Amino acid sequence: MELKHLETFLCVARHLHFTRAAEELGYVQSSVTAHVKALEAELGVQLFERLGRRVLLTEPGRELCGHARSLLGHAEQTREAVRGAGDDPGQVRGTLRLAAPESLCAHHLPPVLRAVRERFPHLRLAFQPAGRGPLLDALAEGTVDAGFLQEEAVREPGVRAERMLREPLRLIARAGHPLASAGRVETADLVGETVLLLEAGCAQRIVMERELSRAGLRPPTVEFFSLEALRRCVSAGLGVGLAPTASVAREAERGELAVLPWAEEPVLDVFFVRRGERGPTRAVRELADLARAHWSANAVKERAQGRTGRPAAV
């Protein structure tokens, strides 16, 4: 199978339209059709059903999608490994494909990505927000090279995970909430409160639900698919919620929300993750080195300043 035929196949599968795929790839439509027919002839199966102007994937076509993404991912990593084998980072080219959850994208990764960009000026960064499930799937398929997760633990077959940063979770409420002035808030004190949660499977939600269960509470809940939306709704007085320290520090300092003095002090770790069955490219190795160095330096600075990591309650 030729790689360009697989690239064409995936483009048609994404658009379910031969003309649009040809426009994206810069081919004439007859070339796109020829690539697909060559794949079908080699594999001995029909990959698309053509129903008038509609195009649908067949079952073999759906099966090929995952394998094609994996093969193209391996090929791209091979190119990048060879290109990055020299000593001069300024000559490293290609694409470094990364993924991470929203909160890390917004609060921890920008300076790391800037450092990577400065280190490899000709390397293209392709970044996408993704939670645990989609990120691990993308790693397995080879559609991302590495990523960052904020979890209690990462134990996934075929994934190499390195703990790089610890971050406490904070129980937050609207500014002026009655519990904000308490010396200590027990989970049982949340009786009568609405609890704002992130989507199922998210680490913050797992921690919050576990603590509520231990306290024997079953409060009314509201589910969000965005940490930003959850934080804004907490500020507006919709309920209480759980969020990483970095994501609420500025709002707490400005008096836009309160960090409650919760007796529980749950912590999540930031993990650097990559596929474990083969060695990383130079860009992936140095991404890990830069992230490790940056976050270690920040931790040393905060300890020197005597910071505890807990924003003051408002």
C-alpha cells in the first residue's frame, strides 16, 4: 500500500466526498478516484459505497480508517526521527502533534510550547485539546506523538507516563459564600449545595464524587463539558465546584470567587504521556525535558517565596 493512497483514502473518509477531498489535497478528482480504486484492488474489498452523489464507508472502509491513521503516524514519526538525528535543533523539521486537556492548555503549557518553538524554529506544532479517553486513543492510533494528562494515575498498556507536576484541587464557591468565612469546611457541610461537575471520566469529577460518597451526600448536580464554563457558573452563584489551583488563582485574587478552606486536600498529577513500544523522536524527548525543567524551576521559586499553593479565601 502506498502512503499517498492511504492519505487520499482518509481524506475522502473524512469528507465523504471525492470532490472536496480533491480540493483539500490539491489533486484532480480523477487522481483521488484512482488512488481509492488502487487501494480497493490491492485489498480486494470495496471501501466506499457510492449512492448517487452520496459516499458512505463500507465496513472494510471503517476498519481501514484506524489502521491507516496508525500507519501514517508511524511514517511521519520515522521521517521526523531521521530529520532530527543531527546535532542542530535549528534543522529539525516536520510536525510535532500534541494533545492535552483544556485546563493544561490554558494554564500550564503555553510557556512550555513557547520554549519548544524557540528550540526548534522550523518544527511545526499541531496542538489539540483532548481529555483522557480521546488522547489515549489518539496515541494508540498514532495521530498524536505525545500529550499531557492531569490525573491521579495513568496506567495504560502501551503508554509510557512520567509524573512531572503536582497540583492541588480547590473547592470553589461564589465570592461572599457563607462557607468562605469558616475556619474549616468538611464535606458534610456541603449539604444543601448544588455541586457543579465536569463530564464523566474527568479526574476532578471522580475525586468530587468520591468525597461526596464518603460523606454520604447525594446533592443536586449540574454537568459541564468545559472548566471555564464551570468556573464562571460558580462565580455566578450556581453552586460549588472543584478545579485545579492554577485555573482559579487569578479569580480568587480578584475577589471574583472564593476558595473554601476544605478539610480535604486532593491532588492531581500532570503526566507526560507517549507511546511506550518505541523510542521517542528528538522533538518528543526535548519537549519532555523542557516541561520538566520549567515546572521544576517554578516549584523551586514558589517554595523559596513560601507559597503554599492555596489561594486566600475571599
